[in-house]
Amino acid sequence: MSLSIFGEKALIPDEKMLAEALADSKIFWNTIKDNVASVCGSITEEWKYYSKRAGWTLVVKSGKRTILYLVPSDGCFKVNFVFGEKAVAAAIDDELPKYVVALIMDAPQYVEGRPFMKYVETDADAGIVKKLIEIKHRN
């Protein structure tokens, strides 16, 4: 089973498939993409199939910089970020919930930064992701 609900390499997700999979959380998916555009300016989106284990992921970029990865699941989705040192420091200083700071701090440290994942199922989750987008964009 893949991380994404879309694990079939030959079948690139489309809007209809996405709406069916995400159900009520599709509105949060759209809100997050709109938030990236409002914070970062113009964005590009590309579906990528990384592996059978990962499945299909929507990569959202501002210019050449990847801002986040959206991974559709059943009735919800995950947002993946990679935060460098400056973004990690900014996240610690921001008014994020303690469990979100713990997600970041518990993530392994790689050269490109700390990868972490936030599930989105509610409006509050989408609000937290907006703060994370702002932190990523500034740093």
C-alpha cells in the first residue's frame, strides 16, 4: 500500500478522482493551494510518481523552489514540507502548536533540511499549514 491513495503508476490522478478520494477535505486542499499562491505569488503544480511505496504526489513550487508536497489519502491528505535551519528556527519562534514544533524537531536532519508531514482533516489543520507556508516562504 502506498502513502498516497493513488498508487497505480499508469493512472495519473485527475480532478474527479481527487474530489472522490478527498471528499469533504477537498475544500482544504484547494485552500492550501490558494494559500501558497497568495503567499508566494505564481506557483506551478506537477503530479509526480516517486515509487510504488509513495504513489502519486502533487508537488507545488514557487519558481524552482518546492514549497510543499500534497499527498492525497482517503478522506484527508498529508502536506509534506522540508524545512532548512532558518525555517526550523522560525517555526520554533512562531506561535505554532507544540505538537507541530515537535513534528519538525523530531524529523531527521538531512543536508536539504528536516522533512515532516502534517495531516489535514479540518479547517484548523489548514490554518496551521498556512502558517507553515508563510514560514517556508520567508526562510
